[in-house]
Amino acid sequence: MSVPYPLISDTQPWVQAIAGLNQFIYSTTWTADTASDILVYSRTSVVDANDGTQLVSSNDYSVQFIGDENIVQVSFNLGSNPPQGNIVTIMRNTPSDRMNLYTNTNFTASMLNSDFGTLTLIDQDLALSTDKFSPHYYNSSTTQAMDPVTGLGYDEILPVLGANQFWAKDDDNLQFIAVTLNNGVLPIPGPFITYEADAGLSQAFNLGLLSNGILAQTVLSATATPYIIPIPVSTSIGGSGLTFTTPYALLLGGATPTSPFGQITNLGTAGFVLTSNGAGANPSFENPIYIEGILGTANQINVNHTLDPNNATLSLSDTISTPGTFTISGTTVTNAIINDSTMATATAENLSTSSALKSYIDTVVGGGFTFIDLCKAATTDNFASTYANGAAGVGATLTALVNGAAGNVDDIAIVLNTRVLFKNQTSAFENGVYTLTTVGDGATPAVYTRATDYDTAAEILPGTLVPIQAGTVNGGSIWLQTLAVVTVGTDSIAFIEFAQPSSTYVTLATTQTVTGTKTFVTPVLGAATGTSLTLSGALSAGSALFTSALPVLSGGTGVTTSTGSGANVLSTSPTLVTPILGTPTSGVLTNCTGLVATTGLTATGTKDSTTFLRGDNTFAVPPSGSGNAKAWINFNGVGTPAIRASFGVASVTSVSTAVYEINFSVAFSSANYGYSLGCGRAGLGGGFMIEGPGVAPTTTVFRCGTFDASFSAVAAPYVGASFFGA
């Protein structure tokens, strides 16, 4: 008989190893055709092997062929190596047709012989088991003697099954036979219940033969077969013994088994419940709303339907022991419980939820504003930090850029879980209310996290007010958020001062002494009787701030009318800082310094860097010629040149060490002008200065350099030059 040989996994080469700490490479003692023939499994030592779930992906390792015999070696990728202690199994996946044994060029002759020798032994063992022990099909359903050719015995032959047949051992337990269902030959006889008669089934009970009654079984029966209890049930077994039945009747429990049936009324009405009508009366189905009432016991509520059968009235029991006094006056019907924060649906019969009441009161009292919880302090400038937005603002953080404790905000020490208003962030979307969640130390930065009651767009609303408890600048103030926020972490959040700290307000009901610097907002002042009064800011025009003239000794002018009449004499000569003078009509101005010639003086000509004011009160260009310089300069040549004084020179620049370019304000008519050069080094001896070097003069620029006595270029602190020509 030809039997196909299935794949037997035990014949496949495999190795196992316990994974070491950070072990990446695993070796075998055999080869393979290709890397794709290699399977790798990994599992912990406490679970059973499972080829389906413990196979390692080939993306997590690579296969190398080592040496002349191309021995398989597996190398795991970094981060994919098995954990220490795992059982690692490496196997060559040999196909059932074993074709890779023939096509594999890595095998040597001895390796092939060894592998085929192993397979031959397995095949022989398989054939022996198949031939001598396994059941075999036979082409006939008849009983067969031992086959002289195959040596198969009776119990090794499985006959071919027909329709509705199954295999079973015969009564002698010698051979398999084909058994047809319902043919009367069953291997194990037993009781059966059928609706129709079946002669083939021994101990069958035919339900079709039953008359009206109840099927029952009793251990008192000698045959232990079912039997029928006739209807009506006899009084001997708990029935009434009556020979009639009443529609919609209920068997009532009475003193004797002969108690009669009782008829139930109102049967079949939807929603009705079966209700007892007292001793001696039949029960009936009744509408539950017509139950007149339930009287509560201790700490219960009374239910009364007498006033309105369709609407129950609830009242407190007289035995209520809860502290307090309950007074029920009149009857109030409640139609619904509403959650309407606008109270538009409020009626005398509706009850409102507490959340709706709170929202309504907050809106009415707050005038559209919403207060959030008090903050300990508020910032006065930007907090240098890194912002992380969390989950759309929830859990968003500000982390300090440097390690260290959180420190103070507006001179207030901030401790763990303290609420702080951040209102001055450079990136306005970072503003908001935060709590200190990490204090910080020398190794850790301080971290603030958005407060849980003010971290979503639904909470950061325009109109929310944040009160500040303490702080030198912001203590006692209230700040208003003004912007609509749709996306936290993107949209700007801005706070403006809604109410200033109470310390900045002063109410002078009577004569009081005010110490320190105070800000008076549009003050109304009466007669000043003190020694001095300091007002900051501009006084509004037309306001009667003073009811009488302020004396000169008190800082006033003594002027009694708006026309400025009166003797205005100052006790000392004050210094006028950038005064704005009108046009004087007479008098002589003397001993004035710092006045701009074009301001308040009459002069002709053009005033600029090329002209000078002459004695005849005119501006003129210096005359050119052999005795007059058209331009001159004195400057410090060390580092960036710095002009001490000059005329006709716009600027001087450093080209390189000790080499300068002098730029004229007005160009010469030609480059053939005359010049005089000089330089000095205080305390270091003299030096000299030359034209150039290497660049000829032009009409607008003159290049020169300074040198010491040894002809080395040295920047001089004192450099001077004069230029003559037209």
C-alpha cells in the first residue's frame, strides 16, 4: 500500500539556547540552502512553546553562512535581541518534498548521507506503524478475515461508509462495522422517547399514545418508564378532583385539597397587576394607580392616590427622625426637572437643577463676568520658559529654562501647588492660570502646569475675572481675560487690569494725611492749606482745580485771574530746560548760553557744517586761499577713529592698522590741494605721518598713515590734518 509521508518536524535540524545578557549572535552546527529556510522562535521559560505566536520576524535578524561548510549563524538586530533568560530555538524549515536537500549547494556529501540516513530510519518507523497499527480502509463493508498479503487483522479494517452510516465496534469487540441509523442495530441499547412508534428501538416510549394529561416519572414504578397524570388531578395527589375547568381560573390554596378553583377578573388588561382582595375573596387584576395609598413607616414617605388617581401625592411620614422640621402645606404638582441656565422654561411646577441655578445667578450677579478661583500672585514680566501644550491645553506646562527653585513672583514666595496668573508672556498663547507642580532645585527646573479649572477653550472665556491675593504690584487687583480662544496653545490669551489694587485708592472724606506716592485720578481739589502739593500728569483744561490763587511760596504764581495780571516775582533764578519762548517785543537778552543761533536770533545766510556766523550776524563760507584751511580735523587714531574736533570733514574711517581715510564735507575743485599732517604718541616719543600710503588723494577722500621712528605702522592717539585749496 502506498502511503504519503507527512512532514515530521523532529527530523529538521534545530538548536536551542538560553539567551544571555545583551546576546545578539547564535550559532548552529548545520547549514541550509538559503536564509529564508531559517525559522527563529523566542519565548520565556514559563510559557509553553507555540509556533504561531513565538515566531520571530525575519526583519529582526540576519542569517550568515560561516566557514567552508557554510554553518548557519543568526545575528539579531540592535534592540531586537531576545531578553536575558528567553529560550531561543533556531530551525531549518525543510519542505515536505525535501527538494532543498537536492538543490542546496551548501551541503557536503557526508552531510547529505547523514541527513538521508536519519530520514530513512524515520520513514521505516513510520511505515511499520502505518502497516501494523493504524486502521485502514477496505473496499467492502463485509467482514473480512485476516488479509494474508497485508497481514491486517479484523480490527484494522475500516469499511467504506454509506449514507447515514457510522463506524462502531461489534458486540464481540473484534472488528469495526458500518452501522446504519434507525436500522434496529445499535451497539448500546437504551430508553428513547419518540412521538411516533419505532419498533427498532427497544425501551422506546411513544408520546403519540398519550391521552390528555401530564407526563411524569416516578421511582415507585417497577418499569421506571414515564406515565400520564390525567386531568383533572385527583385529590390523592394534590388536585381538586373537579371534573370541570373555569376560564381564567386560578387554583387557590385552601385548608383541604378540595378547595375550589377561583375565577380571576379583569384578566387581559395591559398594565394591570394581580391584587389580593382580602381573605375569602377572589383576587383580581387592577390598575396600579388605583391603589389608594401606602403609609410609610419609620423614615419613609407616604404615597396617596385619593386626591388624584392619576397623580400620586408624596408626603413625609410622621416618624421622620432626620434632624430639622418638615412642613407640608397644600399640594404642589411637579411636572419636570429642568436644566435651563437661562430660566426661560421655569414655571411653578418645574424644579431646576443646582447647576442651572448657579449658572443663572452667576450671569445675573456677574453681569456676564465669570470669576475663577483666586491666584496667589500674578507675573509682572515674561517668564523665561519652554511651553508644552499637553492635550489641547490639558496638562500644558511652562518649564523654566534654567535649573533652580521657582523663587518669587511679584515679591511673593511661590510654593508647591500655588496658583499664579501668567499674563506677560512674550507668546500670548502661553498666558493663563498655572499651578506650581515642580518646585525645582539645583538639578531640576521649576515647572508650572495649567490649572485644571482653566485649561480648555470652554473655560478660558472672554469675561473671566482672575482675582490676585498678594504681590507688591498686583496684590488685590482683578484681571479680565478679553479674547475668544478656540484652540489652546495657538490662540492668544490676554488679560487687562479690571480693578486696581485697593492700596492705590485713597478716599479723603475729611482732612487726612496721605503718606507715600499716590496716584490721584481726576482729583477735585479745594483750597490748598498745606505746605506743598505735587500733581503728576496733565491737568484737564477748563477744570476749576483751584478755588483761589496758589501763593508763590507754595509753588504758585499768585495770579488771581486768567489774564495773568499781578506781580510774578521768583525768589531765585530758575534753570529753564528746553524752554519755548515767544517773540519778545522789547528788551535785551544777556548772559544766554546754549541758544541755537537760528532760534530767537536774526541771521542771514545758510547755517550748515561748511559755514560760520560772522560778526555782522550772517552765515558765510570761510574764504579759500593760501591763508585759510578749507577743512581740518583732530582725532584719536587708536581703535575706531574718534573725532575730537573738525571743520569741513564729514567722517574718518580706519582702513587697516594706522591707515585712515578722511572724508570731506565739500569736495575740492581738484585733487591738487595742499595739506599739513601731524601725529603724536603721548609718553612714547614722536612719530610721523605720510600721505597715502599707496593711494593718491581725491577731491573727496584723503588717505594717510602714522608711523613710529623705526618706520613701523603704529596707531597714534593724536592725529591732525589741515587741507588748503578751493
